[in-house]
Amino acid sequence: MREIFVALFCGFLFGVGLLLSGMTLPQKVIGFLDVFGAWDPTLVFVMVGAIGVNGLAYVFIRRRQGPVVASTFHLPPKRPVDGKLLCGAALFGVGWALAGYCPGPALVSLASLQGDVTVFVIFMAAGIWVHNRLFPI
Amino acid sequence: LVGFGTRLGGGCTSGHGVCGISRFSLRSLVATVTFIGVGMLAVFILSLFVHGR
């Protein structure tokens, strides 16, 4: 039960962070990617700031025997860089540039129930569905 | 594209860019450089069409 509330709080904090930093504004995201035009580098600080805090926390967390709330740590397995990773990241980059939304901010913006982001999330789910059809787990 | 790419690439801006790089994962660093690079290229190509140069 405690796990659910901690998850809720973390999700809330993450959502507020994405909103305050401007990651949920498609025009700002596209401005960040527009290096050959009117480049808006401010979102660099969002990523650098998040990595700074997260990376520091990670060093301390790894020294612990186990997590505070859950029974074990859930870490992704170590895998090599492969074609799937590169193709996936490239496709993601194109979609991100066209729409100005990546998954987290899109889900945060879904709370606004505005037409364009709702369509984006529906088609994002469709993309996930197609992937899972082509590459069953 | 975003849904399919995130699944195929095993992560997004938050998963690879923030959580992965913070864990010193090479895969995440490569993925992040790739999607930001391709994203910048896509915006550039799109701007050529929009401004009609």
C-alpha cells in the first residue's frame, strides 16, 4: 500500500517538473531541436539538471542493500548497443521533432483533454501496439 | 513514430535521457544522442519545406 502512495507522489512530482520546465510545450521542444534556426537551448538545463540530481542519487542508492519501500531494485538488464536501439531512437527522434511531444509530457498534457494531444496519445498507443504485434515479448 | 520508436529503442527522453544516462548506461547515451540528433535533423528538413527555400 505504501508503495502505491510513493509511486503516486513521485509521478506527481515528475509531472509538475515536466510542466514547470516547459517540456509539455511542443513549440518549446521544437525550438530546442531547431539548432539551425531560432535555437532555444533552455531545455538543455532540464536534462542536465535531471541527470545531475538523478546521477548523484543513483550513486548513493547503489550503496544501499535494498530499496526503502519495495522489496528489490528494478533495474533494466545490461544489453549491448544494437540496430534495434538505433532504429528505435531514430524513429522516436523524428516523431518527437514532428509533434513536439515525447511520451511523459504527452501523458501529462493529456490531463488538459485537448484534441491534438489526445490524438497524439491514441496514436502513440497504436505505435506501441504495432511494435508488440511485430516483436512479441 | 513516438510509440513504436520508444518500444523498439527501449526507452524515451525520460527512460534513456534521464534515468539511463544517470545510471551511466552506454546504450542510453547512444540512444539519447541519436534521438536528439535525428530530431534536430528532422526539424531542419521540415523548416526547409515550411520556409520554401
